Amino acid sequence: MTPSQRPRAVLTGVFFAFAFGLGLFAGAIPTLMRQTGLDTAGLGLALTLHSAAYVGAMTVGGRVLRCVEVRRLMRGMLVLHALTFVALFAAGSPLALTVSLIALGVTAGTVDLAMNTDGTALEREAGRPVLIRMHAAASGAFALGAISGSVVASQFGALACAGLAVLSIAPVVWALTLIPPRVVVVQGSSSPSAGGVAVAPPRTHLGLPVLLLGVVLGVCIAAEITAQMWSAQFLAQQGAPNPALAGAGAALFAGCQAVVRSLGDTLRRHVEDHRVITVSLALAALGFAAVALADGFTGSVLGFALVGVGTACVVPCCFALVARQAPQRAADALGVASLVAGALRLPTPLCLGFVAATWSDAVAFGGIAGLLAAGVALVVWMDQRDRQSSFL
């Protein structure tokens, strides 16, 4: 492995470990609800607070990365991330589970911003798309974690999942110590910052494209959260053949994401990012429509699989486009886009819980399909606007 490939391999490991733990949680949700006595409405509130902490951490993280080197921040937050999983899976009451989810939102949001900031920088340095393959590792890890969390939690209890989460994170924390810190070169200077310490780049206007891409991110992430966090409970209600298979929807969703993402960077070399996003959101909308209309376990699982295919390339493509808008302020731009995305992703769990409790899960999933369709219309408009601007 060459010196230039080693940081990409380590960062891919970070993506894997990060998503594996979240997959464990998604698959173990039915067990955790029974363990803590949390009902559907309470789960919606807890996940909303989790999302608020996640978005807040990503937003503040852009400022933190001006002072703390990105790989050092990742290393420290991953340690806290592992400890948070222990508290989460050991929770014995609705309050303990909710507080643990808030803490998980803080650590996950910070790690998410840091690893995508480093990933977009590695993509620029490589001169070719590499980010989607890292996200592919995350999707594969989430799929493995979801089915593992479902099986392990139902057979051995939720706390056993904590050990798996810690064992997946520990090696990448060690690996991060073996690669050099990211050296930031200040625009207009020929020398890098001393010791790899982050230096605040010049202030530039981020512009409307970053805000609009944040909306698209919010639409897609809301859909992903729905598939990840609500599929297990929904499939359990649909009559899963075995309680251990309740995580099959989240697992197949993430597995399909992983397969598509493994080909995503090759696709991006031939197809413009806006078009990839448009087709992807349309497929995800069809997937949620299929789930809403399904009348059995098999149809619902296949619908979640189509959602995985559709959402696979959207987030990494959006991250790459956002970073491209302000290369010298990628962390800030990603933080702003994440804040805008939060306006859509934050109320999603709470709204889903309310709609599911008031009407049905099918109605809630139909609403997500409509939201994705609106996202398609927005991306088409953005593409037309960009083409007109280029023509003029």
C-alpha cells in the first residue's frame, strides 16, 4: 500500500466502524423498546432529540475544525462514541435511552463531519471520485450491524451489542494514530500550517447552492433515517417469520446501498452529479411508495431494498458538490449544509411517530415518498438554473 493510499484505507475503516455501531442500534431497536418500556411516540421523540444533537454537532464541528486537526478530532470522538454505545445498550428506562441517544447524536455528528471533511479532501488530492466507496463501506457495515444487532439483541440481550460496537471502533482509533495529521495550506501561502494544526481559511460567501444542497441532503437523510430506524419495528408489526429477522429491512436497505455505492465512483466519472441525484431520489420515492402499499413482510423488505438503491449516491454526491462550492472552507460549507438539512431531518422522527400512532406506518411512509418527489423537483430546478447560468 502506497503512502497516499494508506489514509484512504484508514478513513474507509472509520466509515465502516462508525456505521456498524449505528446498524447495531437500528437492528436492536425492538429489543431496546421492550427493555426500556419506550413506546412508538417516545421513540419518535428520542430520535428527534438524537437528530437535533447530531445536526448541532455537525454545525458546530465546522468551527471546531478551524482549531483542531481533523484526524485528531476523529480519534478522540470515536473513543467517546464507543463509550456512548455502552450506555445506550445498557439503558433500562425511557429517560436513560433518550439521554444516551442525545449523547450518541453529539459523537456521531462530530465524527460524521470530520470523516466527510477528510474524505472530500482526499478526493480532491486523488483527482478522481473516491468518496462514494467510503460510503459503500459504511452501508455494508450498517447492513451487517443491523442484522447482527437484531439477532444478538434478541438472543443475548442488547448489552451484548455494546461489545461488538467497541470491538469495531478500537482498531480504527489505533489506525488513526499511524497516519500523519492533515496539513492545511492557507490560501495565498506557499507553506503549510505548522504541525498540521488547522488554520482558518479566508472568509468567502458560501452562496445559495450550498443552502439548496442542504435541503436535498435533508430530504435524503430524512428518508435514510426512516429506513434505518423505523423498518425493524414496522417489519415486526408486519409479521416477520422470526423476531431475529426484524432487522432484515434495515440490513437489505443498507446492503443495497453498499452494492450501488461500490459502483458509484465509476458512475460519477461518466454521469454528472445532479443527474445521479435526480434519478436516485426518484427510485427512493418509488421504494417508499412500495413499502406504503405493501401488504406483507416480503413486499415491505423489497421496498426498503429499493430505497437503499435510490439513496445510495445522494449524500456522498451532495457532500462532494458542497465541498466543491468552497474548497478552502469545506468543513464550514458542510456544516452550513448540515444545518439546513437539519430543518428537514429534525422533525422527521417526531412526525413519523405522530403519523404512525394517529393513522398508520403506511401513511407515514407515503409521506416520505412525497417528500422525496419534492426533492426530485428541486434538483431538476437547480440543474436547469446552473445550466442557464453557464450559458449566460
